[in-house]
Amino acid sequence: MSRIPLGPDTSSVGEVPDGQVVKDASLLILLAAMRVMVRSNGILHVETANHRWKLLLQRGGLVLMEEEGHVIPTLCRKFNNRGIRFARVPEWEQKQGNRPYCYPFVSQVYKRYPDITKQVLKDILLESLLALHLEDKFSFVWRPISDLPANLPVWQLPLLEGNASSEARQWQQFQCVQHPYQQVQLLDAANMLARVGNDNFPLFARVTTGQHRLSEIADNFKQPIYRTALLLDKLAQKKIVAILPLPERQSIEDLGGSQPSYQPAPEKTGPKIFVVDDSPVLLRQFRDLLSNWGYQVNLTDDATNATQMISNYNPAMVFLDINMPGLNGFELIRQIRRQPTLALIPLVLVTAENSMTNSFRAKWANCRFIAKPRSSEDTDDFRDQLRAILRELAPLPSDVYI
């Protein structure tokens, strides 16, 4: 049993059994709990309205901090920026709720590249703690671990906490940017092109389609996240880009349980729909919307293996993104069309890049094309287009939409 401060005054201490969820705690309460838990070994599961993390605490400090749905891409991106690329990334232990997803993999990489791995893990810790400091209410639960070896560096919590708190105060001065996990949408391409020039514009345009987080954009430009945030905040004030609000995540009752990131939808009898996109947010939104309408939905963020998954699932139609790591949407279309059993399956490109070029290429590939909504005002129009395509190509028996 661990003693955790539960009152608004952090000197007010109560006892919380291991495994009991503490809800609606302030940042001060969460940080005080971390100072208590860091005396032993275990996983602190933390959830907010927008995000969910696993924090590995070992005696004396913090080892890992993993955000649900972003563990693999974040690690690979950080290693890639330091010259380490992986020909194959393992699935890891993603079904073990009370274990860090990436611990076995990171431990192996640390043996070969100790200095680089140490810096990567520290960057992720600082970035994640910054995100934590910029949120409000927290739910958390502590689960001890006694059999996890101490194979990775341990950072002292007060030092990390001080750095995150100091940077969070700087972020609070921004007018438009509020959080490192917000996504960015380019609004005025002509003005942006004039600012950055022909050489830098393609990369900037590729990471400002409303699908990339501010933290990802910083990594793409290999610059500090605060500098990126400062630039984007100025551009947002001039209406050149839009800083999109954080989407609320679905509440999961068994905080710290063993459920996978994506839960299977309730049993449906409608047509099967498959969705391929590298955005966990869009996948959840698609799953929730289409499931509510009555469809069976399967989805993946792994474009490289999507063709085999589609073949096994045998859906009535497939929605897919254009810009994805490993295999882009048009390459995936070519793979699908080469399969005799999938050659005639209806395909729909769903992308934030609503350009004439993409629209033409979609028609040339015998696909439909829907532009992702750029703002909340576009959402109703997007739903109407989606509804019309589904009614035409994969109608429900009852044709009831909500």
C-alpha cells in the first residue's frame, strides 16, 4: 500500500491501495504521487481527457514514459534523427497492460548504442512530461513490478520535473499553441511559400496537413520543440496555419488494464469496412462513427501489411490515407489491385491534401476521393460525403444513420 497525497494541499496525505484508480487529480497531486512511487518499482498509468501514458518508475527515478498509440512511431522517429534505422521493428509486448510496451526492444538497442539510446529516452521523457504539465485533470493508478530488471538509465525525477515545469511556463505565453501534441493545418500555402522558399516548402507542406503533431514537425526539422512551437504560434496568429484542438480520447474504465490500444467494436451485422491510416486519432474516429452507423469496422496503421489484412478480412470497401510511412496510399492501391480477389473492391482515398493532383490520381486509380475536414465547420460536410459513398457502395440493410 502506498501513501499518496489526496487533498488540494499536498501535505494532506492519505493511503491508496496499489491498483486503486485516483480520479480528477490536479497536476500537483500527480507529481506528489510520483515522488512517493519513485521509491519502488512499478508502472504508473496516467490518463487525461486527451492522452494516456505508462510511466516506468524504478528506485530513484523515471526510466520510460510511453504514450498510448504513439510508442513505436515516436521511438523510431527519434532514433532515425540520430542515424539509427531499423529494417524491422518488432510488435513488442503490446497486450501486456502492466508492462512497458517497448522495454525488451529498447534494452537490446541500448546494449548496442548506449549513448544514443540514452539521449532518445531522455528526449521522450522531457517531451512527455511537458505534455503532462500542459494538461489539467488526471486519473492514475499504480501497479508495482518486482521482476523487471534494471537494464536502462534512470533519471532523477526532480531534475526532469524542473525542466518540464520551466518549459511549460514558456508555452503558456503562446496565443495559439497550447500543447506539443496538437496537429497543424496549412491554410495559406502561397504566403507560406513566400516565407520559406521553394527548397523548404515541400517538407513544410507535407507535415502541415492536419495529421502531424507539433512534436513530430519539430523532429522532421530537427530543431527544439519550443522553437518550432514559437514559429507555428506566430504563423497561426497570421492565419497561415491553424493549430487544431486536441481531440478527446475515449474513456476506458479499466485504467492500467491489459486491453490493447484499439478495442474491437461491438458485434455488428452491417457490411465490413476496412480503414488504413497512420493517425490513431482518425482510426478511432472512423471506428466510432461507422460502428454507430451499424458497420463492422477493422483498421490498421500498418500500410506495409495492410493488403494481406484486407484480403483476410474481405471488406465491402476500404478507406485509406495517402501520406503514410513505409507505403503511401497510391503504392498501397497498386498492391491491392494486383490481388485477383481485391481487384474490384471499392477504394476511397481520405486525405487532408485536397488538391487537384490527388483528385485526378484517385480517379486514374479508379478510386473515390474525400477530403478530411480542416476545421469543425467542415465536419458536417465530410459526414455527408462519407454517408453518400457508403450508401452507394456498401449500403446498410436498414440504411439508418445517426
